[in-house]
Amino acid sequence: MKDKILVLGSNGQIGTELVTALRATYGNDNVVACDIRRPDYELKNAGPFEFVNVLDKDTLHAIFKKYNPTQVYLLAALLSATGEQNPKLAWDLNMNGLLNVLDLALFYQTAKVYWPSSIAVFGPNSPKSNTPQYCTMDPNTIYGISKLAGERWCEYYHEKYGLDVRSIRYPGLISWKAAPGGGTTDYAIHIFHDALRKGSYSSFLSAETELPMMYMDDAIRGTIELMDAPADQLSIRSSYNFGGVSFTPEVLAAEIRKHIPDFKLTYAENDPRQQIADSWPKSIDDSFARKEWGWKPEFDIAKLTSDMLMNLKK
Ligand code: AKB
């Protein structure tokens, strides 16, 4: 059967690049971008686009009926920082959006569903370094709580109903094509824009805050590799730990200074995102992803820094 793919939440930081990558493989007409917001010119004109709110069951149902997708990527979500500003909305979107999609995927016998989780599923009592796949998980942001609950739902739909759901726990994603969406790791993108524009940046996270990060090229490749992996190789239907690089604002600034020697980094105090970052891992053990579907990141801090600066300069 020919693949037909729906990407729900296509205009966000991940969706923008995922749609382009999927269209390159499956053909423009076979990848339907869906979002509540008008897409940018390039995305809209390259292939089909539909206005869809994942909380609007009727519209969502009509889209499943119209395209009968073989694969669905659900990316629509409220991230950690914005989620804390509106916890009920974050829970509603992150949870009911997922349940709507899982139910429709069952009904229409969608072959594969992808749903992103996050390092936010870990909490203050999770091990901080090389955080393992299985350990204490006590997230204390509504984003983390909804992602952990969502992981349980994904595994439940797989175990009880045989739905082929796949998921990755993304670290902070660094990219230059689309703006980040209100997360705690967003400093690692803003820093590049300000370094080029102003030669300085005021970080909302402290100098020694180490977090797991990944360049978007690696994240998109890994996501598609997971979706292409044979189902019988996958033992995890909640969500896979997924490692890239780990660094602090200070270490990233030192790397930027290799390109912009006068770059100055200062620190803003008392930002609520600091508390969120302090509850998250510093680095991730992704041995299950490496063993079961061959995951291997390609971008280290030096490579992602030069690629970011080169592309943003353009
Ligand atoms: C966030 O900071 O909220 C996200 C994430 C790590 O899931 N980038």
C-alpha cells in the first residue's frame, strides 16, 4: 500500500523540518501538513495543508476519513515553560489530543503512530547523569506529567489493542529553521541569534546548568529511523531515551567564542525556567535506542555550533 502521512502540528519547530524530510522520501502529495496556524509559504506550496485542531474531534475525524493515513505524527503540544503558564490547557492539549489521535488511529487502522515524549518525564528524584531508561520518574511540571501519562497511554494502546505506536524522549532541540516553542531549553537557540545580532546574550539558565541537547538534523533522522525500524525489534512502546550532546550555557558560549571571539554571556536571575531545568537530567543513557534500532548521533557541540552560525548568518 502507498504511504499517506499526516503530520499534526506541522508548523512547530519539529514539524517544519519533519514535513520537509518526509516529503523528500514519500513525495510532496503524500505528506499532509496539519496545524491550527497558517503555514509558511514554502510548507504550504510544497504539498497539501489542512487546518486541524487536535482537540476538535469532528475535524480530526474528517481528516482521517479524507486521507486514510498509513502513518500519523502527532506533534501538537504545549512545552514546559508555556505549560506552566496554563497547566489545564497544557494537560488538555497534550493528553486529549493524544487520546483523540490514538482512538482514530485504531478506528482507521493506521499502520504506525508517532508521538514525541521528552526528558521532562524525569524529575528531581531521577538520577541526573546518564539517566537510565527505567528509573524513578517524578516530573513536577505539567508538561512532564502529561508526557509521562502519555507514554503510559501509548504503551497501553500497544499492549491492549496492538496499535503500533512509537515514541522518543527528545532532549532540547537546537535548530535554525523555525523558532522554538516555549521550552526550558530554548536558551540554546536564542543564544545563537543574539550572538550574531548583538554579540551578547543574557541566559535565563545559570552558567552551570547542564542539560541534554540535540541538533535538529539528528532528531529528524532519528525519528524517521525509529519509524522505519522493524516492529519486532522494538521492546519499548512507552518512549525511548534519546541522547545527543550535553552542555552548560558556559560551555556553549566558549564554543561560540571560537567563531565570535568577543561574544559576551551574562545571566538573568530568578527565572522560573531555572527550577524546571534543575529537575531534569544532565545527560541521558540511550543504550536501548542504540541497540534496538541503531541510534547514533552525528552532531557534537562543535559541529552544531558551526552549522547553526553558518545557517543563521545566511
Ligand atoms: C522543553 O524545554 O520544554 C522542550 C523539551 C526538553 O521537551 N524542549
